[in-house]
Amino acid sequence: MRTLPQESKHHHELMDPHIDALPALAELIDTVRPEAFAAKFEEEYHFLRDQMVPHIEGIETGLYPELERLMQNRHSMVPMRREHRELLRIIASLGTYRSDIAAGRLDDGKAMALRRALYRLHAIFKVHLAEEEHYLGVLEHNLSPEEKDELARAFDHAMAQPL
């Protein structure tokens, strides 16, 4: 079993290529054949929906309550939870474009809105994951080895399926 920092590093190594692909995906809108864009969009959308949403839910139920306990709510996780809600909202909004993308009917307004959503998702994820790494340091320095192992296992099992 990996430690909490190892588990987090492993997950981030698997997530980063998908997160980093979001701006490139935004740039593909209206520049490649509609079916090529649709295939790439579906790949990234499924990753976000099937992997990132469970990851966010696992962090919310596994790590954040422990951080709040350790920090005695002096440094609330409210801003991080707020960012999670925004990430979930944007991911859900991507689903509304699927039928138009699949049919090759992405008009200029929808293309602009989709491009904006993809850029925003990328920006929030990059900042959020970097900040999350700092919070893991709090856990690393304040939990017993057994508590860290238990939290790492819970974090890993919270995923819908391995990344």
C-alpha cells in the first residue's frame, strides 16, 4: 500500500495529462473535422465524469473532514469545497454539449461557451490540485503512520475505478 503522498502523486501523474489536454481540446474546436473533435471530446469527457468526479467525491468525504479536524476548523476547507462544486458544475455542463458535438452542430455561440468551459476547468484544476498538495503536507505531519495508511486506503478506494 502506498502512503498518502505517494497515492496523491500517483493520482496526479495519471490526472495531469487529461487536465493538461483541456486547453488543447478547446483549440481543436472548429479546427479539425467534427468527428475527430467529437472523439477527443468524448475521451476527455468520460475521464472527467468517470474518474475526476469520483476523485472529487473521495477527497470531500475522506481528506477534507480529516483536515478540518486537524486544523480545528481554523483554516476551513470551505474555499476548496467551493472549488469542487464549481468543477462539478463545469463538468456537468460539458455533458450538455455532447449531442451537438456528436451531430457536428456546434454553432458559434456554443463553440465559444464550450471553449470557455474547457479553459476554466483547466485553470481551476491546476490551481486546486497544487493547493491540495499543500494540505497533504498537513496530514503527513500530523497523523500517525496508521492513520495515514488508513486515509490513503480510503482515498484509493473512493475512486470509482483506478485512474
